[in-house]
Amino acid sequence: MRSTNRRSRILVGLGLVGALTLAACADGDSTSSTAGGPPKAPTPEAGSPAATDAPSEATEGDAGAAVPNTDAAVSAGGDPSASATPGAPTAGPKSKGGASASTPGAASASSPSGGSGSGSVDSGGVSPGPGGPQAGAPTPRSQTPAASAAASAAKGGATDVGVTDKEIKVGAIYMHGMQLASFMPKPMERLIEAQLRVMNDQGGIHGRKFKYIGCDDGVPDAARTRACYKKLVEQDKIFAFLGGLTFNSGLIQPDIERDKVPALAPGSLYRSEWENPWSFAIHMGMEHEAHAGGQWVVDVLKPKKIGLLCLNNAEMQATCDASTAVMKKAGIKVVHRVTTSAETPDMSGDVLAMRAADPDHIIHYTTHPAATARFMLDASQQDYWPPKGVSGNHMAGEFAGALIGNYPAKHGYWTNTTYKLWGPELVSWSRKYVPDQEGLHNHVMQGQWWSTNVFFDVLKKMGPNVTREGLKQALETGEYTTGPGLDQKFMWSPKGRNAHGTGARREFMYKAVHSDWAATKDAAATPGGLVPDPDRFVIEDTFD
Amino acid sequence: MDLRKATYGLLAAAATLWVFLAPSYWVFIATTAVLLAITTLGLTVVVGWVREVSLVQAGLVGTAMYVSGYLYRAEGGLGWPFLAAAAVGIGVVVLLSVLVSLSTARLSGVYILVLTLGLQITIERTIFANLKLTTGEGSAATLVTPRPALPGLSFASDRAFYLLCLALLGVVLLFLSRLRNLRFGRSLLLVGTDRQAAASVGISPWRYKIFAFVLSGFLAGVAGVLTAPLFGTPPYPFAFFAFTSLAYLAIPVVAGFGSLLGVVLVAVFYGLAPQALEPMRISPLILAGFGVAVGTLAGRAGLSGVVQNYLRARRPVEVVARTGAQEHAEPVLAGSAR
Amino acid sequence: MSLVAALTYNSDLLRPALVLGVAAAGLYGLLAVSLVLTYRVSRTIGFVQGGIALAGAYLYRSLTIGSEQTTTNEGLGFVPALVITVAAGAAVGAVYGAVVTGKRMANYPRIVVTMFSLASLLLLAGFSTTLIPADEGRVPSAFGTGVVKIFGGVATVHQVATVAILLALVGLLTVALRCTRTGIFIRAIADDVDASRVVGIPLTRMGSSVYVFSGAIAALAGVLLASSVGTAMPNILFIFLRALIVAVLGGLTSLPLALAGCLLLGVAETSLTAGVFGLVPTDQRELLVMGLIFGLVFVINRLRPIRVLEATGF
């Protein structure tokens, strides 16, 4: 018996030594995504508040690897053949001096300007104006279509990871296990899949069709989010992320930056998605929303004291801090701040406390429409509403109006959102190709739909030599506009990510008039129950 | 060498060698499953051995993860050495476990269950609400906890980290199986089986329950301090909420308390199955509910009980008679059913 | 700000907070009742009741509103929807009871049965949210949208009705458990299963009946919650876990003490949130409430006979 025990111990000891030896030798394996250590946090310089600029035309270039195209027309009736979505606006970089998609009463963002006339981007041809590429920064390599085709042919069409002569692989992570999956992740994925399908039916781009690979990370589950990321990037070898919606998107930003995988149309829930140079956010960052919305409150409503309703996560707490900073500067007191969680079922105590604090106006930053609705419903049940109403963000969803009922509209409610609602081009397109989307449009979906069109246009202009780096450079070059329907523009250059006059700082304020926010059945597809605020419709963060 | 040892050896070899062939994301998921196994082995000591129910295990894992991660990382933290940070992280959850265990002097059964549930919810609303510890203050914070390194050994790669966690799991398994065969371990089992009988032979149920909770907390702490560097960017707190604790509890119950290896296998399955079935987009609730329902319906002693009964039934009578004298000496990973 | 420094007393807020706190107790009460009933006959935690409540909320919503979003009202009237939902809850309770009292599981360890109950909750939650997609909106209340002003506080008619139903149910059940034959049988089973079997009490039938009745109560809770908090799974499950915590005030065996626990939780939470004792941060609020509840648990445990409280373990 004793010898059996000794033998067992020896075997176990050998096993442990072996495991540790293997562990030492296993470092640096090629399948690991963490070779060289875990990723660093995304570099923050892009979103740094100090780096503010006026919008200006960054660069132009010819078709090919670099995108900027002088004849990009930004209009609802863009050339259908240039887009997978007939009737959709051609999403492309804005030409110098071209029509500006501005709206009456727009904030003081000047139309992009600067630089020389139309021409290709080549070395030294970039004017280093504010918002443009800095002098010394790598300029997009220009390639003629022939050169692009030759480069692609030389590689047999496999110009980069996830690209072959026949297909381009894209992927996304959605939290299909969340309770509101039928209202958010599922319709959002459905829409992008439909866009890809229609493009494939039209023959794809440069002979390549799209293959979409989605991954479900559950409720979401952090382990599954990370596993989905590794699967899509390391196993499926996608070319880029396109779309996606998960509360864990902040977790994978360091990985995206480390692995240099373009992430287009992300959920844009976190500031890190703005700061990551490989992520191309399509929704205004929360802190900028707090500044812009706060300044609207200060200038239009002129309260003496306000209350805040904030979700208990870092992003929303920082957003509420940003709002507090705006109020402090204007001499407005924050008399009460409620911190709530998503699962709090009853907020009547918070309503009572808010009533006792007696603010003139309440601003909410809770990300989740249901959490905001809970407060408003409990408030309406107690017949409490601040005299100058309530405002806040992340309520721009067709189904959200019904969540809060008519009481807020009767007593004063406003919500700010990145795009004009709901976008006739988007709604008409989805009515045609994805009828199940009726009543399910939301502000993130608007951005993802448009951004997918941007993706198509950029790929077309790059020519067959499609690379990740080329895509990134193309997206960082120039200004991308949505057309008058959604009426927004973005710049993803390092300085442009914080530029005035773009979706990084400019939004729209809507006033609720009743609880039905669904798109009207006519071509305008405006939300019946939300109208542009008559005092100031376009708002902008000029706070920092 | 008998069949059991050969089986263990094969399992250990398979668990070690498969990572050299598998894609990285499976290695990552398997590592989370290994850490889950360590957590639920700790729970087995409390639930299976001393027969108390703890619904705070997820909260303890999360607490250890956040505390040790905050102490260890340089950016957004204090930059301590990993072992020191780990020691403090584990120490905090052990202390919380001691606090819970002290009440077992007067309360038992459903009271301890609800007390631990109350502690879980309190942790959610206090420790997990502390943004400095968890996700960092300010929306720009993207905290990254690097993988630890020992002299001459780096665990930066997923494979290396998996093997480290697997080695630790092996140590835990060996320790628990040895413990169960020692006098101390048998006393623990007696406390769970019949408290009064234990007291009558001079075994203090209270002291042993405290030890069980401490050991459970310790193992939760070990899993937690390894979770932070595994993920790099720490998971958000909702990954460690009350329902996760309930899910953890289900694992040793489904596996059956008689087999430590069974607990490990069920934990690994629980960790791997959702990702394996991901293309089917099944609701995680349905998946988990189905798994637990099947496991509990399988038999009163769990899945391992079913397997053990089957193996016992197939065993020839002469082998039992011949080896009967040596049964107690075997390194029992699949223990005898109570 | 330290807790001590923060504590002040705002008398103006006390009465409205009391009113709202009592109303909040209604959220937890019915679930606590079904948990107590289940525990008395089985000595297991009836997680399935949480699942029945959740499924009941979803079913009631789909029967009344009749669409995915809280925009239309195309379904059945409140009363037929209520009857169907409660009947469905009873049916699920019957099936569950048949399984756990059946030959296979009747002699299983309690922890295993508890985990089976948890599995049932997960399955009910999973199927409800998959088959009945619903936003988290509130179903219009069968009691209308009126409000009642009481002692300076405002409660909705729905909240008042919920509390009234809860009080009536607890009263009726308490009387039934003391004065009816069935009630005495149930108490006997709760006290000593073996003795009950010896004296000829039909254990399986009694157990199944309790599960049916508990399922019906849980479904009723779901109906009422659908109008109070909406078809919000995280919220309903959160309420269920809170109900479990407060029901332990009476060792999960006493209906009046479970009710007292609900009132205590509702009033304490609402008072602290509303600022009756000054602005207490959320984390400290939680510590106070939990400390209060478990402090009382210890006290009551010392005062009541040990035999009644002692769980027989698993």
C-alpha cells in the first residue's frame, strides 16, 4: 500500500512538472491571441477632449486603396448603382465645396473646407488643415484601378485576412440572450444581413460576395463575448467586424486595436469605441451627449436646479458627471442624483426623493430605455413631474414611446439622438427588403444601416486590392455623410473623431407630443409622437 | 495499474495535450471552465460534505477578481506584485466566508441559504458598485490586467495560462481527495451526514463548518484571482450576480457529491456547452434549465451516482472480494457514495 | 460622507414613504406566500414559483395586449386573461408537484429537488421570453389608472388592490391552516412527515394540492407584477429573490412573519431611498436593509421554539 502511494505521488509530481514545463514552452504559440501579453487599453488620443477641431475636408484621393472621391454626391437620390441599397444615399466622403448636408438652424459647424481642389491623395498633396491628417502622417497610398487589380491578382485575390477572390468575410457579436433580443439585437442583425444579401444578389463588389458570420454571446456572458471575438478573428478569420450589439463590447476594444481588425458600425455604447483607431463608432459618445443636451437645457429651459437619473456603471456615471460640469458652469444646482440599476423594480422611493428635492428639470442617462421608463412611470403614477419637464438620451426607438405612455409627453419630455428620425431612405428600404422591421427601428440601427452602405462604397472605391489597413485609411480620410434623411456626418480621422459639426458632437433634440413613436406610413417616415424641438433642433457639444 | 488509475491518467493526458491542437478560443473557454471547476469544487465541500447551501459563490469569485485585479494592475490600480495582490484578494473572500460561517453556530439549512443570498445581493450593491474596483472610474477607463509571470515562466499565451490553471485544478483535486480520506475529512463528512452523531463523538460541527466555508471561500478566491488576468479586461459585474451563484450551485448537485471528478466534468461541460451550441442560438436559460433538469432527474446521487452504479453493477463479484482489503487505499477521486 | 453624518430625519417624507413602502410590500408578498406554502410541505425552496410568476406575467400580457409591443390592446379582457393565467399557473404547479412527489423523486435529497425547482424556473423563464417576445412595458391594470392619496402619500389603485389581495390571502390561509382539516394536514406534514404518513394523511395528494395552489398564487403574482413592473425578467426575478429573503424572517414556515418581512423590506427600502433619514448612498442603504432583516432573523430565531425553525437539512 505504501509503495502504491509513493508511486502515485511520484506520478503526480511528474505530471505537475510536466504541465509547468509545457506551460513554459507553450508561450508564444501561434494560435494564441495574447502572444506578447494582453492588449493595452485603446490609445485615448483620438477622443481626447483637447483635440477639438472644426470640421474640414481632410483629404481627397482617387479610387483605389484610398477612398476620397471628389464626385461623391450626398443626396437621397444618389446613383443607385453605386450602392447596394437602391434609393439610399450614396455614402461617401464629401467633396470640397460640395453640397453640405446642413439643416436650417444648424450649429455653427462650417462645411468642410480647406485643401486643394479635387485630385488624388498622394504624398505631399494633403493640406494639413485642422481636422485633416497631420503633416508627416502616412498618406493613403493611391492606386489606380489597374494597379489595384494587378495587386489583387498577384495575390490570387487573397489580399488580406478574410478576403479571397470570391468572398469577403465579415462578422459581428450580438447578445441574443438578452431579454429584449427581439427588439434590438435580432432586428439589427437581420437588417445588416439583408443588406449583405441584396449586395450579393447584385453580384457583390469586384466579384466578391459577402459571407456573414454572427456570434451570439448570450445574455451577454463575458467568457462567450471573448470566445466569440477569438473565434471570429482567429478561427473564422473575418476581414472586419460589421455591426454588433453587446453590453460587453468595451471588453474587446483592446483586442480589436491589438489585432488591427476594422470594426464598423459597432454598438457605440462606450467611449473606448471612439478612442480605438480601429473602431468606427456611429453614435455620439455619451459624455458629448451630456454636454450637448446639458447646454440645450441651460439655454432653452433655463432651470435654476436640476435632478439627474443615472445608471450605476462607469460610462453613465461619467456621463452624469459631464452633465453636472455643464450645470456647474452655468450656475445651476444639481439638487438630487439618483443612481439606479437595471434590475431595480420599483423607483417610487426615488421619485419621492426627487420630489422632495424639487428640481425644475430632470436629465436621465441610463442607456436602457426600460430603466428610464421605470422612473417615468412611477413618477406619473405619483402625479409628479418637474415643472420644466424631463430630457435625456437613448430613448430613440420606435417601441420606446409606448414604454413611457402619454404622461411625459403631456408634461414635457425631450430626447436627443444622433440621427434624424427615422430616415425615409432607411425605412423605405427596410419596408421593401425586411418587412419584419416595422416598428423596430432605433438610433443604433440607423447608424449601422448607413455604415454598412459606407462599407460598400469604400470597398468599391478601393478596387480589388482590399486590405484592412487600406480600409482603415480610407475611413480615416474625408468626411462621411448620410444624406438629408438621417442628416449626419462622421469623420474618423484621429482629430476628426472629436470634430464639431459631425456626429461626434452634433445631435438632434426631439420633443415628445404623444407616445406613438413609430414611423408614419408615408414616405417621410417621421415618428408621429416626436417632433423637432421648436426652440433648438440641432444641438452641439461646444462645452470643451 | 488498475482501470481507474488508467482512466485518470488518460483524462489528465487528454486535458493537457488537447490544447496543442485546439483553436485558441476553445482554449480560452476551456480555461474559464477549469476555473469554474475550481469554484464548484469549493462549493462541493460546503454543499456536499457539510450539507449547507451557499448562494454567494459567484459574488466571492467576483470580489476576489476585482480586488486582486485592482491591486495588481499598474494602470488604474496599485501595481502590487501578483502574488501579494492574489493573497489579499483571497483573504478578503475568506474573511467574508468566515463571517457567513459564524452564523452556522445558531442557524442552519434555509437560514444559511438565505443569509448567503443576502450577502450575494449586498456584494452586488456595494463592492460591485464601486467603479474604482470594477470597471474603473470615468468612461475612458479600459482596464487591462496583465497575465502574471513567474521567474522563467510566462503565462501570456492562452495555452500557457490554461495549463497553469489545469495544474492548479489538479492540485485542488488531489488535496480534496486526500482530505476526504483523512480523519479530518471524514469528520467533515460526518458533520454533514449527522450533526448530532458528530457532536456526540466530540466533533464540533460549528468548527468544521467554519473550515468548510473557509475552504470554499479560498477556492472561490483562487478562481477569482486567476479570472482577472485570464480576461485581461475584467468582465462587468453582472457576470457575477445572484443567478450565477444559483448556476454554480447546480453543478455539484447535478454531478453528485460522491465524485470530485464528476463535479469537474460537469463544470467543464457547463463551461463548454453554450459555446459549442452557439450556432443554434438557444436561449441560455433553456439550455441551463434543460441541463440541470436532466442532471437532477438522472438520479438522487447525481450523474456520477448513475455512472458509479453502472460500473458497480458490471464489476465481477470475485474482483470485489479480492480487492476489498485494498479499496480504502486507492486514491479516491470518485468517492464512495454515502 | 459617512453614514452617521448623513443621517437626519425628514418628517415630511415619513408618511408618504410609509404609504409607498407598504405598496412596495405588495410586490413581494404573493411570491413570499407561495414560497412559504411550498416550503412547508416539501422543505425545499420553490424556485419554480418564480418561474411561474414570470411566465404568468408574459402569458397575461400576451392575452390582454396581444402584440409584441405595448401599443395595442387587442386581446382578451382582464378577467378571462386572469382566469386563464391563474389556471395555467395551477397546471404547471400540478405537473411540477406530480414530478417531485412521484415515485422517482419523492425520496430524493432536498437539495436535488431544490435544484430541479431551479431548473424549472430556468425553463419557464427561457420558454416565456423566447415564445412571447415582449418589451418591458407595463400591462394596463385591471383596476384602472386611478390613484389614492393616503396620509400625504400617493398609491395607485392597483397597488392598493395588490396589498388588499395579499392581506386577504394571508388572512384566509392562516385561518385555513388552523381551522380546516386540510390545513391541519398540511401543518402536520410540515411538522413531521413520517408521523403524518403513519396516521394516514395522504402525503402525495396533500403535497400536490399545495403545489397546485402555490402555482396559482404565483401566477396571480405574475399578473399583478405585469402591471406593476412590466414584463421585465430581471425585475421579476429580482423581486422573487427578495421575496425569498424576507420569507425567511419566519423560517419560511410562517405566513404572518413572511408578510411582516415584506412590509419591513418595503418600508425600510422606500424610506431610505426617499431620504426619510437623510440621503444615504445606495451601497450603505443595502447594508442597512440587509442588516436589519438578518438582525431580526437572529432575534426571532432566539425567541421562537427551535423545533419550529430547524430545517432538517438536505
